[in-house]
Amino acid sequence: MAEHNELGNLGEERAQAFLSSKGFHIRHTNWYIGKLELDIVAEKDGWLVIVEVKTRSTEAFEHPEEAITIKKIRNIVNATHEYILQFDWKGETRFDVISVIPHGQDFLIEHIEDAFLSPLY
């Protein structure tokens, strides 16, 4: 496996552990509908929380959450719509971003709640 894939997988594992430690129930990870993917689908306090995880080896080039383009947001929203239909979700939904950056032997984790809204088409 390529080194960047290993780092991405490790970042997603760290994000899941972080969310679990904060009381989130992880419903699904790497959930696919066609070519669209949701990194983490979690639930907390009656909310469905869709979490996009961005892992980078360094902040020098681009902060992880800055890598989320309008196209990526639309893909996440479209996948979320399908998820809601498939699992008959009736509650509120929000979109979070977790950035994960290695820092020595540990990781810097930043959780941004309500990171973006569903764009108008």
C-alpha cells in the first residue's frame, strides 16, 4: 500500500477513536454508494453527523480542511442524501471535518463542527 494511503487510513482510525472518546456512536466508516464515499457516519444526541477526514503529513502546503472543494462538498451531500434514504434517517444532519496531522509520535486532531452547509444547486 502506498505511504499516503497508509497515512490516510491511520488518520481515519485516529478520527474514529477521537469521536468515540467524545461520545459519538460510529454507524459506518468508508460507506459507499456508487463512486461516492462518506468517511465516517456517526450519531450523537439525535444528530446524524457526516465526518470528512483530511489527513496530511504536514501543514506546510495546505491545511487539511482547505482541501475540501465545492465539488467534494456536493459529492458528500449527494452521498448523504442516499444514506438518509437507505437508512430512513428522520433526525437532523450536520457535516463536520476532522483534520489529522502527525506531530512527533502523536497527532494533532482538529474537529470542526458544522464545517459546511449543503450547497444550493
